[in-house]
Amino acid sequence: MASAERVTLVTVAVAVSAVLNIAPPPFFVFPRVHCKSHFVRGGPIGCDGDTNPAGWMKEENFMKYAKHFVKHVKPSKEKPVLLLLDNHDSHLSIEA
């Protein structure tokens, strides 16, 4: 890659499921300060996103992803869901 070329990285949170119809749509974290609705326009149905100037997931982004996950998967006492995560700092918050 030539030094004049710029690459923009976008973080994507994706969940997979053994039951194919309950996996939530992807959640994007864009390297911006303010989130605009057109960032996800044309993306997969139900996808959502947030921003972080660095483009990676922070605690605030993870909490929005967690709400996105619950909105689409709809876990309940009758239908519990096990969400496995790595130990990334963004997943370790008091609010989570």
C-alpha cells in the first residue's frame, strides 16, 4: 500500500447462533465523532451502529450493542440466551 492511500477501519460486532433465526443483525462502530443514520443505510436489515473517534469498541458502544442484541434476540426467563464474550476491556463495565 502506498503511503498516500488511506484505509478506514470499521469495527463490526457479530453474534452467531446455533438456532439460525435468532442471531441479531450486525452492529457497526464507525471511526467518527457523531453517528449519522446514513452510516448503516443499505446495510443488512436491522443493523445498527455507533461511533468512536478511534473506530474500535469502547464500553459505551458495547452497552449499545448489548441493547441491540436484546432487542433482536429477545431473551427471557422462558427462553434464556447464553452470550459468550472475550475479556476485552469494553465488555467489562459495571453497567454491563
